[in-house]
Amino acid sequence: MSQYYALGDRTLWNPSNGASRLFTNQVSLYEAELGLPSGIGPMQADECRIDPLVFSAFVDALLAWHRGTRHAVVVSLSEGFVATVLVLADRAGVQVTWPPAAPAEAWAAALRQKSRELGRAMAL
């Protein structure tokens, strides 16, 4: 069994039920942490719709939050979720607003690389 994350007619991701369950639980956690809706709808009949406008604001806030944390454990725990969200944003055609990166160029480059690698493993 698998589930579908979709934007309109386009499937953005087709993970296994287990991966999807972990991801949607993390979505709820980060919505609460950021105080924002994600735009990632509920899973209904193995399909989840994504609202691109709400999702775009969530992605930008998530990146700013991730960049702003200095706690090594928080960075490590959140990095995989952030990279997964970046893959979905890319596939959805969502324009990502990266935080000012002058001192953080290595951070942004590493996160982009992790997202590219993860994207190759995320089934469509």
C-alpha cells in the first residue's frame, strides 16, 4: 500500500504508508511549532492534497525557523523533515524564499544537497 501527495492532477510523492504516517505526524508537529498551517491536507482515501499558497508560506517559515536555531539536536532532528518539504516544494513548483544566507551559505548549500539526494529516493 502507498499514499499520494498531490497538487491538482500531479502526484508529488507516493510514499509507503509507514513513511507517510511519519511525515504527516511531523507535519502536525511543525505546524504547532511554527503556529502556521502547512497547506498539506488530511489523508483521505490514501490521497493528500496540497494547497500551494499555504504550503509556500509554511516552507518559507520552516526555512527561517530552521536557519534561526542554534541547537545542534534540534537542527539534526529537523533536517530530514525540512529536506523532505523542500523536495515537495520543488515538485510543486513552489518558489522558496531562502533566508538571507551571507553567513549561512554552507547551511543552505548543505540543505539543498540533502534535498536533491532525498528527492532521488522519494517515489513519484
